[in-house]
Amino acid sequence: MELAKITSKGQITLPISIRRALKLKDGDKVAFIERNGQYILINPVLLAIREVQEAYDGEAEKLGLKDIDDVVDMVKEIREVRKKD
């Protein structure tokens, strides 16, 4: 467990181990997520990636994409259609 002290301005300094684990660098932002009365600190970029992954979960199966070759073929087909438009 890591601890951080809150200043009179409500600021905290995240311990280096936490910054490294979240892959945060100077100027990055953090998000606080509430789950069951607890707040979780998260890198918002990783949160966005996770949300996109969840939103598209199962779409490959719906489209009949079984492997990378299927994806490449689909991209080629889309490009051909767009060339015609």
C-alpha cells in the first residue's frame, strides 16, 4: 500500500511506484472511478482503450472474422468500395 499526503490546496503527489504502474508522465491526467463506495485512480487513456475494447467485444465473431487474414481481406474490400464512390 502506498500513501500520499493531501496539501491545504487539495493536491497530492503520487508515489513514483504508482506513476510507473499507471505509465504516467509529467502533465498526464488521472481519472477517479467510483465502484461500490471506493475510488479507484486510473490512467484515463487506459480507461478509454478498455471501454473501446468492451464496446467492440464480439464484433469480430459477428462479422465472421476468424484471423488476421480475414481482417486484411475485409479492409481490402472496404478500400475497393470507397475507390468506386
